[in-house]
Amino acid sequence: MRTCPAVELPVTLADVEAAAAAIAGAVVETPTGLSLTISELTGAEVWLKFENLQFTASFKERGALNFLLRLSPAERARGVVAASAGNHAQGVAYHAHRLGIPATIVMPADTPFTKVTNTEHHGARVVLEGDGFPAARDRALAIAEQTVATFVPPFDDRSVIAGQGTVALELLRQAPGVEVLLVPVGGGGLISGIAVATKARRPDVEIIGVQVEGYEGMLHALGRAPAPLGGPTIAEGIALAEPGTVTRQIVAALVDDVVAVPEQRVEEAVAVAVEIEKTVVEGAGAVGIAALLEYATRFRGRAVGVVLSGGNIDLRVLGSVILRALARSGRLVRLRVEIPDRPGTLAAVAAVIGEQRGNIVDVTHRRDLPGVALKRTMLDVSIETRDRAHAGEIVAALAERGYRADQGERG
């Protein structure tokens, strides 16, 4: 168990407490609640910190506002520039607009539409640049130099880290019995601030960072993993290959462990948040739940605080996640049924499915597939079911009527 080191770190508990006083009333004190169902599912006592309920749906507001409040009147007049995949962008845009500060935000070209739209809605000028955060950051720094504006760092800054640490002050007050904290890690600003506050207030609490596989930048910086491979991920908010200099120093000193979770676990965690907690969490915000699911035996019997860091997920992505989760659980299945090509057969198959209380989502009727006899046809039927056993009952009922059905997941 790590405690506060003898060496002085760049951010202190006093910095976090000062940030809490500065931003009070301008950001939401988000709730922390006990999830009985996820606790039962994982065997841990799970406390969820709902940072997705901030006005911009992310913890990033805290650090952005604390930074902006420290600008001089002259700096505010010259404006600010930021680079972000979305959440930092929205936090800077929203609070800059509140404070009357002109803001330009550079976002990677593939940033989800919802984050771009929301950032513009908050009054910022958006520039789309590059394939990822490094290119966006370089462009933002160039704009800041050209316009003499102030660059607002997304994570590697004392004021930003202190602002993010206010999450821990609230969580420890709301759930004083927690023994472990699971915190998403991208650049490291959130976990650094949380670690500073937590280890000063509760040095016995174990702090574990969570990264997504392919983007284990912090693990690599700590010498515990090879260089990140990158690739597509639903957790784009923490999809960074390299953490900050300040943040890695704090993480190395105070964070007990960093783990990585596979992409499918992150998808599963997003679906769990929607179905069980009735709350929308983006991929980066759900990695704490993913870690609970992936490493359940490690946390069984312990009181675990999980930071749901953000809820800005594209609706199309969320829809796909839900459909894929239904398919994995057997509640959405696809049956391929070969039938005689004559009037009334399609209606007969539908009737059998209806009698078994299956709900047909869609049907594709194909006569031109290779291997299908001339006077026969193939049906692809997607069906909502209660579970895998119910799907099996539908297949058996079709077989009793002479219709062979091959079952597979909806792909």
C-alpha cells in the first residue's frame, strides 16, 4: 500500500482543497451511490461516483475551471486554446463562455460528432485536425503562439490536476468506507489529483488506475508494459499513447497499481451501466466497471469506489453496444431457416416464433444464396428473446414443425 512519499510532489492536498473552494457552486457535486446489483454481480461492495452527471457530462470541468480562474484579466482577454478528444474541450468551452473568455478548441478529425456539436454549442470555435491527440495538440499550440492566447493543458498541469482531485474529496466524504478506488487513466490528470487527495486523507485506500488494452501509456511510462499498439477503441477519451510528465511522477509515487482491460469488457461495462444503473457512460468512463468484471476475484469482499468519469458517447455507438450486448447474452439472436418457397410458409414460421413469445426484429428473405434448392428459400430472422434458453425453445418449436433453424449471434 503506497502512502505519501517523503519527496515533495508538484501538487498537494492544499492545492486540491483550494481548487474545491474555487470551483464550488460552478460545478456539480456529483452523487456517489451504492450499486446493489453490480455488487451482487461482482462480489464487491461497489460505490459509483457519477461524474457523468456534470453539466458537460465529464469530470474535466473541474480542472478546466480551476485553470481558467487563475488567468489574469489580460490573459482572459487574449483568449484560450485547448486540444481534446472531447471532454476537456467541452469543459473549457463551457466555463470559458461563462467567464467571458474567447475559446478555440482543436479536436482530432475522428472525434465523435456529439462531442464536436456540444463543444460548438458551448460557444467555442472548433478546429478539426489530425488523426489523434498529438496532432491536435500540436495544432493547438501553434494557434496559441500565433494569437498570443493561453493554452489550457488537458492533464499535465498543477491547476488542472488539483481541480480533478476534488472528485476524491467528495467521494471520500460520500462513501467513507471505501477501501479501493478504480480510476480511468489516459493522460493521468484525474488519477493524479485523486491520488494526491486520497493518500493525504486516507493513506490506507488502494488506488488502481485502469487503461484500455492498446493504450497502456501509463503502464509503459512506468516501465511495466511495451509501447502501446493503438488501434480503434470505444474508450477514445483515454486513448493516449503517452501520459504527462507531471502526472507520471505523481502516479509513480502514489498509485498502487495500474491494470488494463480488453475492449469487449469496456463494451460490456457500458451496457451494464445502461441496463443496471440506468445511466449513460462513455467507454473511457466505464473502464472502472470493466476492471471489476475482468478482475472480479481481486475485489471480491472489498468496498470499491468506481469513478464513472464521463457520459459523452455517440448515440450510434451506444446503440451498437446495446445490440452487441443483447446478442452476447442471447437476448437477440439470428436464426437462419431454410423453408419451401411457397405462399404462406413465411407466415407459418412467424406464427411459430410468436407462439413461443419471441419478438421478430427483422427478416431477410433470400432465394439467391448458393446451395439453396431452386424451390426453397432462406430466411434470416432476428428475434428478441428472454435469454439463450428461450432462444433454444424457439429453435426446438420450429424443428417440431419441420423447419430447421441454425442459430448464431447477430453480427
